[in-house]
Amino acid sequence: MLDGIVASTTAGHTAQDAGEVLQLLNTRKKLKKLHDVRERLNQLRDLVQYYQSGTEFIHGDDEQSSLPAYEDYHETAASNLR
């Protein structure tokens, strides 16, 4: 009977440990996804800056680019979220 109690306790700990491991794996997956999204946003930001500098080169430094500056876009996007 003592073996049954020990086995039951061990099984309870194992199930709890498995749940914690699954939670850690889920957290890791979410963190990786967040990192990937951040990397894509940085690539998009670089692309926007590239096109802005290309437009300034074509039109000259005196003319305003038809593309909004990153800061202007950020402010507009933030106000649209409200």
C-alpha cells in the first residue's frame, strides 16, 4: 500500500512538472514569434528609410518627400488606434 501512495505522489509531481515544461515551451514559442515580428518591423523601417532617401535624392533636398516621415506615420498610427 505504501508503494501505491508513493507512486501516486510521484505521478502527481510528474504531471505538475510536465505542465510547467509545457508552459515554458509555450512561453518560448511566443518569445520567438515576438522576436521575429520585431525583426520584420526593423526591416520595414529600413525599407521606408531607403525609399525616403531615394526620393530625396531624386527630388533634391529642398523638396519634401511624398512619403511621410517615420515619426509622422508613427503618430498617425497611434492616433488611429485610440
